[in-house]
Amino acid sequence: MTKRHIAYLACSAALCGSLLGAAPATSSHGVLTVHPGESIQKAVDAAEPGDTVLVLAGTYHESVKVTTPGLTLRGMGPDTVLQPVKKSKKSKKAMKAMTGTKKTAVKSCAEMGNGICVIGAKKQPVEDVTIAHLTVTGFSRTGVMAVGTANLNVHGVAAVKNGQWGLAEERAVHSVYRNNVARNNGDAGIFLANSVTAEKGAVDTFGTVVEHNLLENNRIGVTVRRLRNLTVSDNSVTGNCAGVFVVGDENKPKAGNLTVADNQVVKNNKYCKKTARLSFLQGSGIVLTGAENTLVTGNTVTGNSGKSPLSGGVVVFKSFVGVTSDKNQVTRNKLSGNSPADLVNQEASKHGNAFKDNTCKKSKPAGLC
């Protein structure tokens, strides 16, 4: 064993998690270190493209906005914690301290209830930003929110007990979400959309990847809304009201041309009440609604049980706004103990959805297993 291997094995988990795998600093790329009691935002504002802002272990009561391309915002692991500003007589002073030179922009992020915002312009996305190895918790909306990004990398982040989404993005391309934990968030653990507010057709993500994440006790584990060309794979999805949702609507093009593969989707049986757009949720493993040309393959889907219109192991569902699901392939999945059935196809046969080589016991209609 070489000295390099010995050093690697001997390093602490926190240090390895935060530093190994990072590109080494060059003469033009600096590291700005933030200690407890200091402002993360001030360091972010002072950073140049390609720099790393390294946040040491501690609890930081602030929201942070990133607009600098190539920036890495990195903690020391779960013990680097971002929480909302405490509401007290010192709140105004704390807000002022955290804003640095970009007061208005960062205040907007905080006022929206987000922990970390990565924001690009409509015609000029912010590129190559990395958010890694930290915890964001207790924010009224989203732990990490990205809007208008390209090549975003989010890994080793724990998004816990945020009011709406754990990790979320819109108008983003070629993102990677890997080795994160999203737990106990009010809506989706990971939420990916073309636009949060506008009614538009699905857009191409140019290969966004969501893989090796733990998604538990959220309303929905992963939501993919009005997007195309991405992969959701090798995630552990459990204890949510619904595991994985691929959502389209009446706009064109439809959501689809994407892959949901090799995920463990187990016992997503929490009850969530209905919303303006959806029935109540309980016991949904993987749901395709208003989607086309989606490949669902190699997943293990077990113990998802409920009486919602969307309950079941893998469910192909006609959209609540009347949009069909077409030409989707559900193949080579292992399904058991799902209710009302392991495979559920609510579309007419003429829409070309195919169920092949799955291991399961019960389907609706019969004959899909």
C-alpha cells in the first residue's frame, strides 16, 4: 500500500467528505475560509470565478446567494449547518451582516424562504457552480434553489425539514444531484421543473442526472415536471407519500424522453392530503402522468400501498387535466407487495404503453405481469 493510500484511509470522514474529490486550488483559484460567526455571503461576494468558499463546521443563521460562475460553496459535512436568521431584536443586524455587498439580491433569497440560491440571468445562465457537503434546514421554502443554471453540481448536501422543497431547480440544464439526503421536506425532496410559475411545454435538460440520493419522509421523493432528457437512477426512495413523479400537462412538448432506472422505491405510504392539482397521495411508487417515451427499468418497487387514484407500484396515469401518457416503457422491474397492484395502467391500449419482463404478481388490468 502506498503512502498516498495510507493517508487517504487515515483522514477523518468530515475532512475527506469536504476536500477529497475537489479540484486542487491553482495560482488563480483561491480558497476563502469561513469560520463560525463570520458571514458566508461576504466570502461568496468576495470570491472570483473558480474560487472555493470553504465553510467550517458550525451553525450559520443566514441565506446565501451565488451568482459567480465556477464557484464552489463547500462545507465540512453534516456539521456545517445553514438555518434561517433567528427572529429577535438582533435580526436586522444579522441580516445586514450576512448580505455583504449584494444586500438586495441576498435579501430576496432570504425573503423567499430559501437557504441557498444559485441564480443566473434568463439569457445568461450561471455556469459550473458546486454546492457540497453541508446541511440546509428549517427554511420556509427551499433548502437549495437554483434558477437559470448550467452544469450545476449538488452533492453531499442534507436538505432537512424545509417548508416546500429540499433541493429544487428551474430553467437549468445539465445538473448533477448526487449523494444527497432530502428528508422531511414539505413537498418534494428533489424538485426539477422547466418553470415553477409559468405554464409552458417541457424543456430539454441536456442530460441532468439525479443519482445515489436518499429521499425519505417528504411528500414526494423526486418530482420531474415538464422536462425531457434526464436520468433518475440508483436512488433510495422511502417513507414518502409518493416515490417518483414524472408530471406532464396540456402544454407541448410533453414531459418525457427520460429514464427512471435502478431505484429502490420502498414503502412510500405516508398520507398527504389533496391539493388544487392532485388527489390525496399515499402508496405511490413510480407515477407517470401526462408523459411520453419514458423508460422505467431495473427498479425495485415494494410495499407501496394506498387507496389514492395514484396508488400502486408503477402507475401510468392519465393526467388530471386530461393529457394522455403515451409510448412509455416499463421493463425489467422487480415489484412486490404493492396495492392495489404492482403495475397499474390507466391508459387505453391505443396509447402504446408497454409492460415487458417485469417480475410481479398483480396488475390492473390483469396480464401486465
